[in-house]
Amino acid sequence: MEEARNRKGYVPVLVGKREEDMEKIWVTIIEAIQHLTVVELLEKSTNEYGHQKGLLKIKHDADKFKAILDSKSNKRS
């Protein structure tokens, strides 16, 4: 999804179980807020890191996070 950085509506999110393993994943804001699991992960992130400036960080397995986003986009197809 590196090409997403040039498109409007995409934001980078750092996702990983540990700080040193975090991966940058580009997501659309609409895609993220429409998925309850992503919203719950964002709330957990706010509790852990506070309100963040810059890149959002979410402590979660990056592959599982991508699968969550993929499942949402596949349901729209």
C-alpha cells in the first residue's frame, strides 16, 4: 500500500506487537472507523499512548490488522 501515500484520505498507522517490530500500514480513515475492531484497537492505543501526534501506533499483530482491513474491503466488493 505504499502507493496510498499519494492519495487523499489515507493515513499511515504503525502496527506491531513490539515497538521495534512496528510496520507502517496505510489505511483510509473511512475504512478504519467503519470497522468495530479497528475502533477498539484505536481506543486501546489512546489508553496506552495517550492522544498521539504524528503517526498513530497500535500494538497489534500487523498481519492480523491487515486481515481485518482486507475483510472489510472484501465485504464491499
